[in-house]
Amino acid sequence: MDDPMDRAQPPAGRARTRLALGLILAVPLLAVAVTFGLPALKARAASTPANPHGKFQEDCSLCHGADGWKPAKISKSFDHSKYGFALTGGHAATKCESCHASLDFSKPEQLCASCHEDPHRGELGIDCGRCHGARSFLDPARMRRAHQLTRFPLTGGHAALECESCHPATAQGQMQYVGSRADCAGCHKADYDATTAPAHGPAGFPLDCANCHSPRTWAGTGFDHARTAFPLTGAHKGQPCASCHGDGVYQGKDPSCVSCHRANYDGTADPPHAASGFPLACQTCHNTARWTDATFDHQATRFPLTGAHVTQPCSACHGDGVYQGKDPSCVSCHRANYDATTDPPHAASGFPVDCKSCHGTITWAGATFDHDGPYFPIYSGTHLGRWNACADCHTNPSNYAVFNCLTCHPHDDKATTDGHHSGVINYHYDSPSCYGCHPRGTH
């Protein structure tokens, strides 16, 4: 229906009138909408739940089902390793809330100490994985491997020990690791003090048990005597410690043979060591392989043994019991041979008592007197083979300074000999004159 006012107004006026009427009608409608629409919008917003998992944005169906929002059921397709922490071992069976105290999964804690109370009070660092595994918190194998990187690698019997054996609990009930002693005495001082065979403490044994004991077994010691002033050789190796240390002395023990073998020295009669003044250094004649069959090194004395002397028993020269200061001259043993010899008669002829002038040590017979050098050549020159015995020239057996040249041809013919020496000054038909002009037996 046309409004009379509308027809009376020009076109521009009619437009302004319609706008005013629209606004008048719109205001009540907006008021209605505000009054009845906002509560509905608020109700719809209130029905949408807030995300309790923080910024963790994944498909809800990984944990929740359509049949019921609670309790959550983790889908098999949920891969925890995608978020930087794979669930293995004991972690795979652990409830979510054991590690996620809050449902805000956008702030995960991956440090072991965030879930596990550190019984070591930070002594061993925050990486529990060095000793513990996810399969089992008590993983002895892993712990032993970790121990190999310390200053005390576990070997032998140590590898099978419980941690508490070396790391006892403190007064607060916590085991101490950092600062634990790594020396043997730190754990074994009680064993050291209680040992009586031998008594370690009174004997002054070192506290370093490794000198004698092995981590493989505490029993069956293996003391290295070779590192001492008295290395064990021969029969000494099989002797019990008490054989030499029965007096309880270990430190500063006298290493000389006689400190153990004085009774053997004093009791020996063949030869009598003490009476003969034998040296107390048993190793001069004895060795450690066996006490009997001593072999005295005569070569180190002033009378080295050669020839037949080597095989003679000691009593052949030392039957008088004299060893120290024994006269080394030949005649001290061979005077009877010297006196009894008749061809030539040594004593009657005034032969020197130095037997080696003619005799050797290989055999007593077959003496070879050096007649050619200092006296007259009979083993060489014109007289070689012209004689059979010493008496051929030495006609006075009691004085070998007396000799006779005139018994051999042609000298036994005085007339002929005189003729051969006609005009020779100081010629005499006697042996000394012959020797005076012919000292080497030549014309």
C-alpha cells in the first residue's frame, strides 16, 4: 500500500524514509537475537572439551575409543619411539601415569632421574643407562661392563661379587662409589691381619695383595721370589716357605747359603769343611739342583787342574786335610816319586824338585827333559839317535854334572883324537875340553 507521505516526498526523501524505518525495525530484532542467541552459543562452546595433553596433537583414536572416552586404551599402532623414547623392557609394561604425572604430554621428561630416585646421590652422574637397562633395573652384566671403564676393572673372583661386597652401605643406607679405595687393603685388610701362615703383619709383608694373590682365587699364592734378592732356582723352588722362613723372618732375611745350611757345612766330613777352613759360600762347590755331587772350581785357584789331575779325587792331593794354603809345588804331592826314581836318580843327581821341568800332567812316564836348549843337543843335530840312555854320557849316576864324551867313537882313540887337534890351543883330551869347544856338538 502506498504511503501518502511517500508520494508527497521527492525520490531522495523517500529513500531516507525507508532506511529509517528499517533501522527502527532492526533494532528490536537484534535485541531479540542477543537476548535469546548468546546463551545458545555459550552452551555450544561449553560442550567442546579442552585438550588436556597440551600441544600433543595426534588422532584421539590412538588412545580413546568410540564406546567410551575413559578409560583410555592405547592402540597397538601407537609408536612411542616417534616421540624420542622407545618403550622397551620394563618400560613397555609401565602405565602411562608412572612416567606422565601430568596429562600434558607436550613436556616429556626423558632423564632417568625424572622417574627414578637416584640412590647414588649424583655420584655416578645422571645417565643411569651406563649401569642399568630397561629390561631390568638390576643388570649385573651391564654393571660389570661399566666397571671395566673405571680405575678398578673387575677380573677373576671380583667379577662375580655383589656391589655391596666392595661398596657397603653408609649410615644413611646408601652405597658409596665415588672415592672408594681401589687398593687391595681397602677390602682385604682383615684377611691380611688374620693370616698366620705366614703372619703377614709381624713379618712386614706389603699391603699390596697382588704381589702374592690373584683375583682369580685367593688361595694358592704365587709370590714372585724372583723379584727379591734371592731368586729361587733348582730344588729351592719346591721348598715350602717355612724351610727358609721358619724363624718368621721375611723382610731382611740373610740371603747367604750358610744362613740355612750351616748344619750341613758343620756336619760334612768328606772333606771336613769347618776344620779345613772351607769358605761359607756354599755355591762355590754346590748348586741348587742337588746338594750332593759338589763340583769345586779348581780353575779359580792358584793351581788349575789339567791332564790327569782333573780326574783325581780330592783326597789324592788333600789327603792330609789341608785345603787352605796348600803348597802348589809338584813335589808337595810327588816327593815319593822323585825320591824313588833311579833312571836317572833324581835325588842323588840333584835334579830340581820342580817336576814340570820334565814331566807333564797328562802322564807321569815319558818325561822330556829339555837337554837341547840350555845344555847339549841330543834330540837334534849329529847326536840324534847316537845314545840309548842317559847313562851313556852321564857315567856318574850321583852327579849329572859329570859327563863323558870320550866313550863314543872316534874319541875313544886318543892318538887319533890328538892328531885331529894338532895345533889347537888349550886342547886337552878330556870331556870338559870337548864341550868347551863343541857346545852344540858340531865341528
